[in-house]
Amino acid sequence: MPGLFFSHNNMTELSGKDCRAAEGKIQKKKQKTFGADLKNCLKCMVPHLESGMKSSNSRNVMLSAEEVIQWSQSLEKLLASQSGQGVFREFLKSEFSEENIEFWLACEDYKKTKSDHLHDKAERIYEEFVQSDAIKQINIDYQMREETAKRAQDPTHTSFDEAQKTIYVLMERDSYPRFLKSKAYLNLLNELQTKSSE
């Protein structure tokens, strides 16, 4: 079972029933942890629920129910919002797939990189997300992994475009619909709607 370690002298074989029970406990703990993590994340990102948050240009940035509703219109609108990115990242962490948004954001940053820094950033992105033993390996097929590796060796601003598009579609079809049905999203929306109607 990934993530579980047993000491040598306590190593016992778990029966299928024990394994399912352990997985059930882990799942419940994961949900509780996710809820607490998201709550802490939201406190950091959306303190305006209590007071107000200053941005670098000194105007108040408010997370409104309208903005959170816009997140449900498309993944593009969700990712266009700093707060949306943060909340979606916390959700992906709960599903153990945060490498997808991290890769997508790294690619967005890469596109804005000055030409003389492209090689270093391309190498970093390749090593972190693309190579077959990458720590945060993204889910792309062998052929795309090879093509991306070739493009990263002689980097241009479009070196990761195909892989980024594949990961975007994966998030759009898979994680994003679950996010919109998640308690995290629905509770946040409900809380903001309640605040705005007070």
C-alpha cells in the first residue's frame, strides 16, 4: 500500500478486509485533513470574510460570490483567478494530483520568461514534471514525454505547449467537474452568498 511503511519486526500481511478497513480510515482522515487544509488556505487567501485584504496596488481585493460562481463557467475562468488557483490546488492536493496545476502554472510562467533564461527554466520543468522519474511526474504518454524532452533540449517559448494542453484537458475533463461538486467549492460559494445577503 503506497505511503504506508511497516518496521521489519512488525511486518504482517494484511487481509483484504483489513486493507479495505485501513483504506476507509485513510479516506476519512484524508477528507478531514482536506477540509482543515482548505479552511486554513481560505483563511490566508480570503481574510476579507472578516476584514479586507490589501493587494500590492493597495486596493481591496474581495472574493465575491459572483467570482466564485464564474469559476463554474469554465476551467479557464477558474485558473484566471488567483484565489481560484489556490482553492483548486488545495482540492487537487486532496486527490493527490496537484502536480497538474503546478505544471500548468510553471508552463504559464515559462512562456513569460526572457529568452536568455529559457534553457534553465526548461531544464527545471523537465526534471520536475516530465522525465520518467520526475518527483511530480505528470500523466502524459511515452510519445509526448519523448517529444517534450527533445523540445526542452533546444527550448523555445512553445516547448511545453503540447504537454500543457494535454494536462489542461485532463484537469478539465477529470478533476474540474469533481471540484465543482465538491463540498469545498459548494461550502465556499454558500458562505459567500450568505455573507453577501446579510
